[in-house]
Amino acid sequence: MPLTPDCCGGVGQDTSRESAPCPLCRKKGRHVENTTVRHLLRKEMEEKAGQEDYYLCMDEKCDIAYYNDRTGTTFRKKDIIVPLWFKEDADPRYACYCSRITQEEVIRAVREQKITDMNAIRKYYDPEAASQCKIKNPAGRCCSPVFGETIKKAKGFKEH
Ligand SMILES: [Zn+2]
């Protein structure tokens, strides 16, 4: 398999510290840097973000997107500009936030165009594709894991 390479220049690894529980669902979130959060907040919310890092609530039913346990600042799903792919009502559900490729589009590329390589799919929809996961992906990480899962899922469907 060719590159998955520098898609995001090394922010793929988990840099998280201790996580705090989400104030709403009480589940532990994922550490996300302030830069990422700021890029994804609605304009009018930016000021509220301060300089602190946040946690991303990964619970699919919870309405909280980001929270900071120390400042008590929370942002709801409606406060950010993209749907979170893992929330139950995400629409559209992106596989790649950098190129804004939805999971549906990935599935279509696999089934109809027979393209099963992540980078080829990215190029198919977005020839100019540039990876900016750090500021485009809500987790501040590479889109590849979700993208890969979607391809796998699409291949599975083909059997029917
Ligand atoms: Zn939550």
C-alpha cells in the first residue's frame, strides 16, 4: 500500500493526557488542541474558546462536542461548523474532512469506480487534495482510520 504518509504531519499519534469526563454524559473524551477547536467553531463562538485545549466527547448520543473541565466551557454540536462523524445524527457523515468526502461517496467510489485505495479515492473526488487534518478533522488527527473503515465497509457490501 502506498502512502498514508504525512497526512497531517505526525499528529496521528495520541498525544493525550489524562482525560476528564464529559459534563453531560460522563464519558471520557479525547484530548484536542485549542487550534483545532478554534478552526471548527462557529465564528461567534471563537472568543469563548480561550487558549485552553479541549476534550472531544466521543459518545454518539451526547449533544456535547467539546468541553473543558477546568474552565467549564462546553460547545454543543450546533456550535461547530461540521457534523461529528461518530454522532448518531451526523449529516453528512464525512470520511475525510480535509477534502470533504462523505462516507457515502467513499462507498460509491469503491462499488462503482472500483477504487479501493484511500489516496486514489481522495484524488478521484479532490484532485488538489491537501491534508489538513490538524485543523479540519474535529479530532485534530488524521482522517485515515475512519476513511479506511469506510472502505472496508464498502467492500463488504459488494458481496451482496
Ligand atoms: Zn458527552
